[in-house]
Amino acid sequence: MHAVTDQNAYHYRVIARAIARIDAAGGAALPLDRLAAELNMSPAHFQRVFSRWVGVSPKRYQQYLALDLARRLLAERFTVLETAAAAGLSGGGRLHDLFLRWEAMSPGDYARGGAGLTIFWGWFDSPFGPALVMGTERGICGIGFAAETGPEATFADLAGRWPKARLAEDAAFLRPWAMAAFGADRRGDEPTPVYLIGAPFQIKVWEALLAIPTGHVTTYSEIAGRIGAPRAVRAVGTAVGRNPVSWLIPCHRALRRSGGLGGYHWGLPVKRAMLAWEAARTGALAP
């Protein structure tokens, strides 16, 4: 078991470094030999590892990580959330390649700032850099990424959302959920539990985000319409940015109506990498 976990962690680090290097190239193509050498791997080994986790070759991924990716996604893969909800893509349905089971904290409990709640935390490697995962006994309640913000700021950010909760480091408790969250351990049809801790308006926005299928995007204004508050686009944007369970609740799939990326709480390079990752995998599976 430890060997598998160590191998997954190694592969996560390789992919995180490769994605960061590709992103830093700013659209310039990086030959396979050069990219593999920078990662201290043979071209063949790097190609196998990268293709396993991303679903396409490094060359194909670079094509998806183009500067106009957001606009292309908006033109080709825009999702109308009313249709997505009608198709059963929210709530207990199948959500972006993972089975999720989610529940929300009651407004009264949220107002108490997490008082009486124990939140476990641990650091894990992910394809998008170091990831801080937090969770209660009911499920994952927070995922933050430290590649752009740094570990101290990431920890303070998530921990500060529930100031009265008791925090306890326990990576072993969270590891099965974290591995499933990042695709390393698909546990059959067993749901990955998510515990939403937020204000009622925020939870409505996060529920709408859960309806966006993998490889597709929507806009902040579309989300506002979906939750019955079409004029509250700015408030929706704020709620999207406050999503505590990044990646599982896919706030990275929300774009500006113009096709711009908009903001991303954990840094735009992370958002760009997530969109490219999903677009590449979805494109590879498309007929």
C-alpha cells in the first residue's frame, strides 16, 4: 500500500512540475526530449507517466494550453445549467468523473464559525502542486492549492474560514478521500463525501457549479440566473471565489461572458492548468 502511495506522490510531483513548466513557456512549444531532460527523466518514461495522468501526450496537452483556451471552451463547450440540472448532473448524480456525495452544514451551524467541529487537515501532492485537504468526519470540507500562494497563506486562508473549529493534523484519515479526489484511487462506486460549509447563498452557487460537466464551462451570469438571482453577478463571483473545495466543486469552470478567465482564488496558472487538463482528457475521450 505504501509503495503505491509513494509512486502516486512521485507521479503527482512530476506532473505538477511538467504542467508548471509548460505553462511558464507561454505558448512556446517544448519538445519532448527537452521537457523530459528538465524533469530528469527519459523521454519514453516521461511520456508514459504524463499520458497516464493527463490522458494525452505532452505535445497534445500543450496544444490545449493555448492562450485562447477559455474563449474556445466558451464557444464549443458552454453548458446551460438548466439543461445540466435536468439531466441529473447535480446533487447525487455523477460529477466530473467522480462520484460525490455532498451535504451542507445548516445555516445556524455555519453562523457559529465551526464551533464544536473537528476539522482534520493534511498536505498531499496533486497534479496542480501541493494541495491542502481539510475534512470533517462527514467528508472533505476544504481543498486549497499552494503553488501560487505558498503553504502558509493557503493554510491560513482555509483555517480562517472556520475560526472556532478545532484543527487536527491527520493526513492518514484524509488520504483515501484525497487520493480519490485527484484520481489516484477510484474506489468503485463508493461516493467521495463532500461537506459544504458556507452561507446559504454561497451554497446555492456551489450547487450550481456542481452541475458543470467535465471539460465544459459556464459564465458567472449563467450561474446567477440558475440560482434565481440574475442581477447578482458580482455576488456570484465572490461566492465562486470563496468556494472552499476547489477542484471537486469546479469553480475553475466559471468564466467571464467575454471568454476571459476571470479570477481564481488559488492563482490563474492553476485555473488554466485545470481547464487544459480537463479539456485534454475530454477531447481524448470524444468520438
